Amino acid sequence: MESKKYDEDKLDNNNTGNDQSESLLNTIKIESILNKSTGIKEEDSKNINKEEYSSLEEDCYSDKSSDYNSDCDKESNRQNLSKSLTIKEKKIYSQNEKYDMEKRRSNLIENKLITSIIKKENANRKNLKLAGSINFKTIPDQIIETDEFGFLKNIDITEETPKSKNIDNIEKEKDNKNNINPKLSKEYLLLVNSRTEKWIYMIEHYDVFSTKKFGKLKQRTRKGIPDNLRSNVWQLFGEMKKFYKKDIFQQYLEKKLDEDIEETIIKDLDRTFPLCLLFKDKYGDGQRKLYRVLSSYSLYNQEVGYVQGMSFIVALFLIYMNEESSFFMLDSIMNKYEMKGIYLPNFPDLKKKFYVLLNLEKKFLPKIYEVLKRDNILPSLYASEWFICLFSKDLNINVVVRIFDVFLLEGYKIIYRFALAFLKLKEKYFLSSKGMMDSMNVLHIPLDNIDIEYLFNIAFGFHLSKNMIKKYETEYEKNKNNEKDEFIIQL
């Protein structure tokens, strides 16, 4: 053991002969050096109370390890050795009043050191045992690139593992001036800082901007909310304080969930943002948070319960805020934004949304409307996820958060705007389609690399108003049982 070797080296070091008295004198010199190295003066050592030493000795000898017992035996051997010294040497030591105090003090220091070493050894043993249980094969030897939201970049769905780059390649890219990220330029950072300062001012004076200066607030929101302020702004837009109830989330978190609902939620955990590092690991921290919010809300709002698609909205909130805030933001979505009717059994308001969308398609995209009508492609085949998940399922996360920025401020009208925009982007493909299969393939063309500003220009280019939407909703309520209505037939 290291502790035993430590004592033996201390006694036998610099001992070239068999003279035991000379060895002890050397030991005293070493202990004297230890005293100086600890910074304790000789005058202070005289004032040390013997009772303090005895209490310290008890602390040191409280360790029951076998290594320490051997050290205690060594101490007794040392005392036996001192008894065998000559009378002359004993007189020399008895005349030195400092000796007993220094010796006891050095022993205490030594014991403390030994105790510390033993504790470190025990800790190391635990760490080694823990390390032995880790499967190091799961630790990647490559750095996987992610965007600012924690989503994996450059994913090829045809491969089993995501594309990644070696550390050497990343360093080379840093040195390559042609690959400089434009978002790191001085001009861009100054622009971001300026926009952030404006948003901080608007947050501080939100009551004024949400009423008297709503036009300015809407204009800046459409340009995008600074990412570091999204959590605060979304909660302001969603009026989360109106729905907040203290300790409610914790109360429902402790209640037992129905087994069928629990099974459905657990199945959806792996399907929710599987490329996001926060939710990627099965039963990891992100999935646990997602489960807690969904399960507690299904108990809190039993009329709605849990519906597939909610998980994407809650996961988006969890990227920016804690579980409790995400819980009440979901409640805000249900009530302030009138999403409750979409999630109720049989989705009563979903058909109403389809009816409004068909009318808007005929008004703003008549050519696409005729193609879809010709091929008998109903909104339920392509727009369900748009209305239920609010575009959060399949679109690039950069586009999703920008849509949520304006949706939380302006309301459900925004969903119709972007539904029309996505159809408009594929107009030339629709017009060249020759049948239902061609049109369905067009609907499934991904829009991951769409330019966000171009998409927003199209979406806000439609002269769409809340009154127009209200008009179509009223028509639906009147005609929902009329099988002769042109749009009801298509539903």
C-alpha cells in the first residue's frame, strides 16, 4: 500500500548506516522542515493545546481501513525504537521543549496526509469501477455538426448514421477564408445587436406597443424575433400569465395517467424531432421533459386529452423554456388561439379549417384549386399536419420558429397564409402534373432549403383579412349539413 511505503520511506530515507539514533535525528529534521513548509511559527507551536491534538488524533484514527492500522503499528514501532536509545540521547531530547510538540504536530500532519491519500484512493477505485461500466463504443470519435437550435446538420436519410466531420477537417475549414460564416461578420453582429436592443425596449414597454404601436410590433415580428429573446416574447404574445396557476403543473405531474394515453405518448416521444439533440436520446432528459408536460396536460385538460401532433408544439416550446412554462403555453394555444376544437374528439373544427382553405385556394390560387379538384385530392390528404402541428413537423426549424413568431402575435390567420404560400411555391409543378399520382408527388416535394424571406414575401403578399376568414367560417356553420355545397362535397 502507498501509505505504508510513505512511512517507510520517511524513516529510512538518507539512512546509509545501521545507526538507528542517527536515523531518528534525520527524521526530526525532516519533520522540522514540514513545520516550516506549513507556515506555522515556533511561537504558535508552543501555544497549541494538548486537548486539540488529542481530538485531532481521534479524527485521524477514526478510519478503520487495514492500511491505516498498519500505519498505527509503525508508530508504535517508532516509540519502541526511541526507548532503545542511549541515556545520553534521551537527555538531549528531554532538554529540547519544542521536540515533543513538533513531533506530535508532524505526526498529525502525516496522519492527515495519509487519510487524504486513502480517501483519494477510494474515490479513484469508484471512478474506475464506474468507467468499467461505460460502453465507450457509444462515444463518437467525430464531431457531429448542429445548428443553433441543436438539430443535426447535413443529414442523409438514406444512410444509417448522420454525416459528420473529423476534427481535422473542421480545423481546415476554420482556416479557409472562403468558408467564413456570414453570420459572424462584423456588419451582421452589429445588426443583430441593434435589433436586440430594439426588442428589449419593446419588451419593457410591451403594453404600449401591443396597443398604440401594434403596427411597428407586427413589422418587427415579421422580420424575426432575436433568438435569445424568443422565450420572453412568445410568453408575452401568448399571454401566458392569464393561464398560469401556481403549483398546478406539479400537482398534475404527480397524478396517475391512463395506461392507453401513456402508451400513446411514449410511442410519440421517439418521433418528435428525432434529429434534435435534446430529444434524440431514448428516455433522455429532453424526452422525459416532453413526457411530463404532455402527460400532465392530458390530465389537466381531460376534454382534449392527448392528440398526436401536440408533441411537436410542446417540444418547440421546450427548446426555449422550462417545463412549467411550456405547459401553460400549450394551454394558451388551446384557448387564446382556439386550437381546442381541432384536438377535440372527431376534430370538429378541422373540417371548418379545410372549408376555409378551399375557399381561399379558389380565390387566390384558382389554377391549383382546379388541379386538386380534378385529381380529387382533399385537404385532409395534405393540410391536416399543417393545422394540427402548425407546420412544426416537417419544415426546417429555422422556418418553424419564424412562423411561430408571427402566429403567436397575429393568430390563426397566419396558418392560412403559409398554407397558400406552400402551394404557390409548387404551382408550376401542379400545372404540369398529369394525374393524381403526379399531384400527390408534388405535394410531398420537401421545402427544406426554401429561402425564408422569399417564403414570407409570398405569404404576406395575399390580401387576406380576419373578416374574410370569419365570413367563410360562418358559411361553413350554415352549410355543414348541406350536401349540395361545392366545398362541403369536397370535404
